[in-house]
Amino acid sequence: MTATLIDGKQISAECRKETAASAEQFVNETGVRPHLAAVLVGDDPASQVYVRNKELACERAGLQSTLHRLPAETTQQELLALVQTLNEDVSVHGILVQLPLPSHLNSTQILDAITPLKDVDAFHPENVGRLLQGRPRFLPCTPAGVMKMLEVSGTETAGRRVTIVGRSDIVGKPMAALLLQKGADATVTICHSRTAEIAEECRRAEILIAAVGIPEFVRGDWVRPGAVIIDVGINRVGDRLAGDVEFAAAAERAAAITPVPGGVGPMTIAMLLQNTLHAARLQHGFVS
Ligand code: NDP
């Protein structure tokens, strides 16, 4: 392997340390501990692990977290009522509804019901709109984690060609929005399932970001020599986790690459903690 590894575990540990120090300062100044309320509906095993990891990360950074577990047969009205209670609870600063929700529930309506000031995932239309206008309230966690990895690894984005594979509301689209911001100034191409000649689009990329959800979708020979590769994918293949990039072959051509696991995943949680602290500051009038 010739590429440098961009170590998400290490970078996220630094971020979490900074958040913990700032959270302690906030507690000293206000007597209030930043508080994340997580909602988990049903018993999807992957979601249980994600929520548990978020809880543990909160604990370690000195943030309060409360998990609301609801049965799989919870109705839309019951879930909306819980969100409303959390919206009105002044001791709760951030609200996270773990996705995916069981299929009988309307996720869009639930996410829209979270008050924008507590929307630490940055999914609410008001927060998405603000991001697109270049005045974000919360940074979307996974894309913000990717930006942090680019920054810490010394990867310049200004004027560079970035290709994002995937156009989801959670990763691809907000990733493009962040890279387009003034200050980031990248030239962005977004690919999806109807993109023609996707290999060629990838080969043009100086920075290639994969968020497809298909193991090793991006082949090693799609990587431009010297490119920086960010692999957002987390896919279970038998008893191991695989990214969306053919890692070994890509690492032979790339200048730098993120591993899976230990890449973008830990960064997403670190950014969630930052957003929870930011939410507490917002609600206590420290920032507007
Ligand atoms: P989605 O399924 O919501 O989106 C996948 C995207 O990939 C879609 O835009 C889809 O295109 C595109 N796509 C699918 N098949 C192809 C294809 N054959 N050619 C080109 N494009 C294709 O996934 P997410 O964005 O939510 O997640 C992507 C991956 O990232 C998953 O592995 C997920 O587990 C992981 N993930 C990791 C996170 C982390 O913290 N590291 C956080 C969130 C996600 P179209 O729109 O046309 O259907």
C-alpha cells in the first residue's frame, strides 16, 4: 500500500477531547449539562449498536444522554407525541431519531416535527435550507466529519475536482453543499444510479467520496493516481465490515485513503457531540 491512512479513530478522539473540554466549561458557566435525547423505535440490531455507541460517546465527553426505546409497533401519533414532549423539555438540547424507522412510520413527518433548534442531525428543512444558503445552524454530522478529515490530513479543497458517488439526503447532498461553501470552494460532481460513465467521473476526481452502500463499488482502477479517497460506506459482508471502495487496489494508487472501519464512522459520532454542545449553547443564548 502506498497511500497514507487517514485515521478517523485518532482524529475523532481529538475532536471528542475538545468537545469534552468545551462542555465542561459550559457546565461551569451555566450549571447545565448539554443533553442529547435519542429515540430508538424497534429492535433493528445495527440501530441498537449505533445508538449505544452514541450514548457511550456522550458519557465519555461529559454530555448527558437519554435513550427513549419504543416498541416496533409504535404508532405515528405516539412517536410524534414523544418528539413534541422532547421539543418542549428545556433540559433536552438535542433530539436524535435513529433511522431507519419501521416501514409503517412516516420518517419525513417525524424528522420535520423536531424543533430546528434541537435538530442535531441537521435533517430539518429549515436547517438544510440554511446550509444551502451558506449560513448553517448545525453541520450535518457525516459530511462535517469528512470535512474535518480533509482539513486534518492537509487536503486542500479549493479549486479541486471532487466527485461524490451517492446523492442521499444524509450524505451525498449535504456533502456537496459543504464542499461548495465559500471557503471550501471545490468543484463538485455528484454521481448516482443514473450517471453515465461513472468510472470516468471517478477517474477525474482529485478527491473521491464514496457513499453508495454497495461493498467495494468503487474499483481500484477508477482511482486517479494521487487522489484522496474518502470511503463513507459501511457494509456488512459476512462477519466483516467493508466500505464502498475496493480498498487494497485503491490504496495502491491514492495519495491518502480512509479505512473501514475506523474512518468516517467515528467522525460522525464526534460531530454529533459537537452539535449537541452547539445546541445547548444556542438554547442558552451563547450563540445565535
Ligand atoms: P442511500 O442508499 O440513501 O444512498 C445511496 C446512493 O448511492 C444513492 O444516491 C444511489 O443513487 C447511489 N447508488 C446506488 N447504487 C448505485 C449505482 N449502481 N451506481 C451509482 N450510484 C448508486 O445510502 P446513504 O447515503 O445513507 O449511505 C451510503 C453508505 O454510507 C452506506 O454504506 C451507509 O451505511 C454508509 N453511511 C455511513 C455513515 C458513517 O457514519 N460512516 C453515515 C451514513 C451512511 P440513486 O439516488 O440514483 O438511487
